[in-house]
Amino acid sequence: MKKSCLIFFSFIMAFASCKAGSVVTQSGWGEVDGEGISLYTFENENGMVVAVSNFGASIVKMAIPDVGGKLTDVVGGYDALAELVADKSYQGPLVGRYANRIKDGKFEIDGESYQLSINENTNHIHGGISGFGKKVWASSIVAKNGGDVVVMTYTSEDGEEGYPGKMTVTVEFDLDGDNNFAVEISAVCDAATVVNLTPHLYFNLNGEGSVLDHRFKINGSAYLPTDAQLIPTGQLTDVTGTPFDFRNFKKIGQDINVKNPDLVFGGGYDHNWVIDGFDGTMREQCHLIGDKSGIQMQIFANQPGLQFYSGNFLDGSITGKGSVAYGLRSLIVLEPQNFPDAPNHENFPNAVLRPGEVYNSKIIYRLTL
Ligand code: BGC
């Protein structure tokens, strides 16, 4: 083969290996406190597009062509960075140091008591007043396995929001050629602390309108009932014969208004499901199907729980992308994670991270037709 042909051949191979995953581009998305904020956009050969930002390690777009070929963005969020900065509903950021609620913001490790900041009623939620989702993360595109991933890091100082110990968190985002968008979160600390990290994503697989006719399946045979402030009581309740039974596909709206005491406090679903067969390996947690778009999403994770929040507090007062008001039942939140308030329940999975250990949470969002 002539040298020029060889060069051409290797160029095509390099391009092809790049196409096996996705192409990532970086662009500016404004500034926060004088620091430039980036938007990283992944695109694969199927036309799936995912955008992430280093403000809050946020996922701001996840789109694929629907059955009619229309590119459909399936996550809530904002067009402008300033709106994400001001957001109080957690539209897409990584929440932590501890996702969801810790009762009264209190817990103990090794007999030592800690008091976290209080930012909802008398409780601590999603990492506090200025949690990980409100921080500017260091970020870059990194070459890995012949493709590109986006890596973000943030160091949380000892005492931040009341948490003990310094913690360094790394998040790696990656879109492959089979529409698997992977988020891998790891963390290390220099003193015993608690940790629970997950992206707080709102979904509507039709891209707009109601989610009540989406079909939904959760691979969980038990859920955690809560008190009036949505803190788990500590019980694990069998879903059999209750509105919480999503083990076979059913419409989200099918039982959402059933008179069940556990549906009253949140005004719908706002509970953690206990994933069947949890053993720390990757498992399918749930499967959602958009009734109009035909878009399907499976979530796989190595986490013991899935928080399913049916957007009960959405009332049209938030204006999201494309100037659309997010009304009741227009979006649902799905969060693979450890159980809420686990640091205060001995029968819940361990939430304590100690020096020398590495926290690892891996989540894959697979979008298909
Ligand atoms: C919680 C909801 C809460 C929402 C926004 C979800 O993770 O389960 O109760 O309203 O986050 O903070």
C-alpha cells in the first residue's frame, strides 16, 4: 500500500474508533463569581446528545430522536446558566454531600454527634444551603479507551455545611455508541463522614406535557414509608397490593391518586424503593417508556435504592427550557442512591465513608426506542 493510502486508512480508522463512542465539544456557558463555566456536549452516531456543565456537575440536556425522528430533550432544566444558578428545585445538578434528607440535620459517627445546616423545615436536604450542586467544579475532557470522557472534581472542606472531614469527589461522564450515558462518582475523605451522591434529574420522555401515561417499572419489592416531613420511618414495606407496586409495567398515573396513607404526605410518590437483589454490582433499577415519543429509558446502578419523586411540588412557577412552565405531573425525578436518612437507621445500608476507603456510585442512563 502506498504511504498516502496508509495515512488515509489510519485516519479513517481513528475517525471510526472515535465514532464508536461519542464526540465531545466544549463551549463557554457564562461565568459564576468571575469563573468561566463550561458546557460539554457529547454526541454519538445515533444522534443522542448529552450536555453537562461544571456548574454543580449538572446534566443539562439528554436528547435522542423520537419515533418520528424529532430530537427530544428528556430532562428538565434551563436555557440560561443564571437560571440554573438561581434554581431551588435541583434541575440536574449532582446533589451531596448527602442526597435527600437527614432528619434534623443530625447524625453520629463513632459516638460523636454532628449538626448539619438546616435548609428544609427542620431537616437537611441535598447537601444543605450551598451543596455540591451549587459549586463550580474543576473540569476537563480526558482521553479514555480510545474515546473522550468528561471528568469533574470538587473538594469539600472539613466542616462544609457541617459535615466532618475533607472530601474530594470525582465525577466521570461518558456517552457510548449504544446510547449508554454513564455517570461514575467516586469520593475519598480524610476523616469519617457520610456520603450519598446522585444526579438530580427530572425526566419527561415525551419531552413535554404530562408524564401520567408514561409506563414505568421499578425492580423493587419494598419501599420506605415516610413521616409527614418525608423522612423514612425506618420500616421497609412490601409493595404487594399497594400503589407502590411497579414490578410490572403500569402507567405512572394508574394509582397515584389512590387513598393510601403513604401517598398523602408527599401528594404523590416521593419515596425510596429498595432494589431487589442489591449486591453492589450494576443492576437494572427501573425502565420508563414515553407514551407519545416511544423513547425508553433504563437506569442501571450499583446503588441499593431508587428515589422516585413524581414532581409533586411542581406548580407551574418554574419556567424551564423554551420558556415552558413546569406544572404538576410534567416531570418525574429518579435518583439511584443510598436510602434517605441512612446515617440514622441501623437497618439501612452503610452511609459512612472512612479514610482509606473509596466511595463509588455508578449510574447508566440508557435511552432507546
Ligand atoms: C425529594 C423531594 C424534593 C425534591 C426537590 C427529591 O429528591 O425526594 O422531596 O422535593 O428532591 O428538592
